[in-house]
Amino acid sequence: MSKRVDVFYGGRPYSIGGRDIDDIRAEIAAALAIGHGWLTVNDGEGVAQTTDLLITPGVDVTLADIPGD
């Protein structure tokens, strides 16, 4: 399992902890298949704040797998 997955959306960095990158890819694909959906991510460093990103066609989302120990 990944330590975290870094998510870049709208030019801003976010992260998701404790999830596998393939699961996140599948969640994004499912959202796009129905037209849109929300992806819950962490915003900020240190004490992260949970936020939701609207996933829609045409919006760039980049995932970077950060491996665990």
C-alpha cells in the first residue's frame, strides 16, 4: 500500500493517505463514467484539512504514488 498518493488538481497539490493508487484511479474513472463525482482529499501540510474535489471531464488530475516503507 502507498504511504500516500499526491494529487495535483487545478495546479494545486493535495494528498490522499492510506489508499492504493489503483483504487483512486478506479474511483476517478467511475466518476467520469457517470459525468462527474467528488474525490475526498487532504489539503495542506502538517494538520491536513479534508476537502472534496469535483471530478469532471476536461479537468486535469495527476496522481503520484508515494511508496511506504
